[in-house]
Amino acid sequence: MNGNPLAYELASRLNELINIPLINEENEQIFFDLIITILLQLLYDSLDISK
């Protein structure tokens, strides 16, 4: 978990829906967490929302 509960929750839900073959669940969770974190940061930046 990267410290952002929203990103972790969204990544967990996405991980439940999508299964990437040949990758274990822990690595899938890390991958989706990274993708969601990047997307949320882009959204925050476009809306000019500071943390």
C-alpha cells in the first residue's frame, strides 16, 4: 500500500475484476495500485487539487 487509501481501495476492486495470467496476486495488486496512483495524480493535477 502506498499510503493513499482511495488508490488502494480502487486497485483492490480492479484486481478482483481483472486477472492477469502468469502473474501472482501480490504482484497484480502492486501493479494496479501503481496504475491507479498515477491516474489519480494526473486527475488531481488537472483539477489543481493539492494534497
